[in-house]
Amino acid sequence: MAKSPVGGSRAFLKGRIGSDVYSLGKDGKGKRQQIVRALAEEVANPRTSNQMFNRMVMSSVMQAVHAMKVIIDHSFDGVPIGQPNVSEFIRRNYALAKADAIANPSYNPSFGMVKYGEKGARPGKFVISSGKLVKDARLLANNFRLIFNLGEGNITVGNLRSAMNVGKDGYITWVRLTVSKGFEFVRCYLDPSLADSTAITADNKDALFTYEGNVTPTTELSNTQFQLKLAQVTDGSAYGTILSDKVNGKWQHNTCALETWGSMTFTANVALATYPVGSEMFLNGGDI
């Protein structure tokens, strides 16, 4: 029921009468005015299986946006920083996730799907950056290791920098998305003051990099490899590396699509079964 805060036949109304909703606002001169909004007599929302499928995919992508926004709002070169970058992430990954959910609905998907109302991103092969830099084949990653192959007897800072494939001002951002730990990211910056001839030893290996992010890796050294390590996880994960380097005074990045590791159990069939489907008749947009 609509009520007047003043009273009288010319008073302003607030509330609802039938399908009309009354509220107060102001005109361009700041004077109060009555606003009347008509509600739809019938809301067409049959919640078909196809609608719920699309909603499931979008929900899954948006959970990833929420988790990784600290990275993906500026990681697509040539796209304005902020929301345009986020929109580019959504555009690319919605198409990829939808195609995967159709092709692999019940086994070994490339993108995990969230259930109805569920919070938290699921691992997936998300494209999280795009640019002209090329990732060097000597830079390898898995679920919890970032591996630099230096070659037999070449355990020097120069070989490590070469394996990183960035200049002295460049760095690597290592990311991992898991259900148990969420989104982890760390920027790894090799000390530019170190001479290329500096030998890497057990005594100095922990002081080579500066780390910035929400997780700090440990180091491991062998006669051919230098490794950065995160805590190992047993649930499914997605991981990748973004290279950042200055080219002609401007930052550029490589194109990075996350790789998945472990069992991907968050399948479309399981998730879709939790989304409510309406009871509209078939000819009116409903299901059989």
C-alpha cells in the first residue's frame, strides 16, 4: 500500500498501489517530484535448461574474474586498463568455457563449473594475458614448481636471466588457481645489480629474487636447474606464468593460457543439475 509522508490530496506518495510503485525524486532544479514506475504484469523467466547452462558458464567465468582481477584488469596489451581489460577476459573465456562444457560435460573438462549460488573460482584453462612477448621453452612450470633449465655446468646468474627470457628490468609473475588455496600470485624479480658471471650457490640462491604477491616460493638448486617452489596441493589446479618486459619504453607481456593439473572434478553435468529450471510450457520457451 502506498503511503503519504505529508497527507492531503496533493501529497507525495511512497509505496505500491496495484502494479504501480510510487517514490520520491528531484527534478533538474532540485525540487521534489513524484516518480511512478509500473511493474510488469507478468515476468517472463521460464528458466530453461539452455538459459541455466549459459548462466552456469557465466557464473563460473565471473567467479574467476573476482579471484584474478588483480592481474586481469591490465594484462591484455592494446586494451585500455581497467574494465575494458576485464571485459576482454570475459569475452575470450566465456566462449572457451562454454565450448568446453558442451564438448566435455562429464569427464576431464578444461574448465571447472560452479554450482548454483556457489562462491569461489574453479580451475580452468583461462587466457589471463595477451601480448607480443614469446615464452621461452626453457621456462617450465607445473602445479607447484617453476623450473629454469640452465644447462650442465652453467649455474650462473646470466644463464638464469637468459632462461627467464626478459631483460634486466623484466620479471615473471607466476600464478596458480586452486579450490583449497584460491588464487595465488607472486612477481619474481631477479636482482639487476648481479653480474651475469655470478655463480649461483646454495649460499646465495635464496637472495637472487625479490618476491611480491600473496605467496612466497622457496628455492631448489641442482647441477642443471634452478627451481622456485610453492606448497604442493592435491586438488585440481590451474597455473601459468606471465612475462613482463619493457620494449621501447613500454611494458609488454606474453600470451598466457593457464594449464590444468590434477583431477578436474567440477564438471558441467554435476554443476548444471543444481540450477533451478522453470515449469514454462514448451511452446512458451520451456523444456520438454
